[in-house]
Amino acid sequence: MAPRDHGVNDVLRRELEYHEKLYSGFAQKHFARPAVRALRRHMVGRIVELTGAGPHSRVLSLGCGIGDTELLLAPLVGEVVGLDLSPAAVRQARADAARLGIGNARFEEGTSAAGRFDVVVAVFFLHHLPDDELRALPVRLKETLVPGGTFYSLDPSVRRLSGAIGRRLVPGLMKRYQTPDERELDPDWTLSLFQGFDARVEMYDFVSSPMAGLFPGWRFGYAATRWLDGPLLKVAPRWGSNFEIVARSPSA
């Protein structure tokens, strides 16, 4: 991997500092709440549906955090390897895998893993990357994915109506869930980076993810807004909250 410049290193240092604090207690409690768990299970269903991951798939997860999504995915695939820069996150993910008796998930500190993978996922990860790193990612993916393998990402849209409302009504809460350097991404611009892939963009939701963040203990509220997502996205897809990139690498 090419050396990073000082600007990128500064961003990564701030990201690491933020996430070391996040994964020292708050994240473990927040991610265990009913609405957040329901959201994560829905994400796993989308990953399987859109990538075709199955019992023989080798899956790499970028920015895995404490592994809450990866441990839900592990029983459905052959192997999951989670990568994260945060030692606190990796320790928690390993401990939870051991506690749950999940033997086909392993977690490592860093930004790369050995071998090639059928599927690479990045859940709420791309919007943390500096622009230069984000532009370079598709090139790296071609070396990481097997021919015909699939990349899946989920990130906040720069056009999301929920973000505009949240910044006006609950700015303090919005900042609590955001690092200093993260930003919302333009779905079309992000899609344009995947030259040479068979790639498309999908809108993931409208209000359900924000509901899970604001009211993590209210599973019924999440379920109700998940149901509303479909009609709302049909009427106003441009203003959806989060978008997915699904990109299949060349077969040869």
C-alpha cells in the first residue's frame, strides 16, 4: 500500500481517537439496543440479497467496529474477516465472537487482509475516508475481490432530508454520532468512482435508520418507519437517508 500523506494521517489519527472513545463503552450499549439490533439484522439481509453471499463465501468487512453486523452475518457465510483501526473495537469483536461461539469470524487491526474475497462490505465506512483514499479504494478492490466478486457499501447521502432536519432540531445529538472529519456523500459521485465495475446505486432508507439512532430502544418505532421507507422512497428517492453501492468486479 502506498504511504499516506500527512493530511490523510491527521484524519486517520482523529478518526482513531474518536472511535477508541466510542468503543470504550458507549457503542457496546448503544448497538445492543432493540432498534439498532433490528437495523443491523436488516442490513445483513440486504448484504446477502444484493451480493449473493452464501455458505461458501469469504467476506471481508472494512471498518467493522465491534463486529455487531459481522457476527450476525457469519452464520450465513463461509468466513468473515473484519478489519478496523481501533484496538478497542477489535478486542470487543473478538470477545463477542468467542462468547457466542462463532468460529468463522476473525477480527484484525489494520487496513488489509491476506488473500482474496468473494464479497467485500463497507457499512457506514466510506464517508469516513478522505477523498484521496476513497478514490483509490476501487483500484484496491480489484486486487482484493475474486473475479466476479461483489462490493457492497452503505453510507449517508448528502441530500438526505433527515440530516437537514436533524441539524436544525437536534444539532448536539447529530454531532454525538459524527466524527470531526466524516461527511455525507453524493450517491452519483460515489458511484462514478467505480469505473470498470458493473455498479449501481440503491437508496436504502428514508427514516428508519435515523429513528433507530434517535430512539434505539424503540423497536416498534423502527419497524413502523422501516415499513414507511418503501412508499417514501418511491415518492422522493432523492431525499433518502442512506444509499448503497453494489459493484461487481470484472469476471476476467
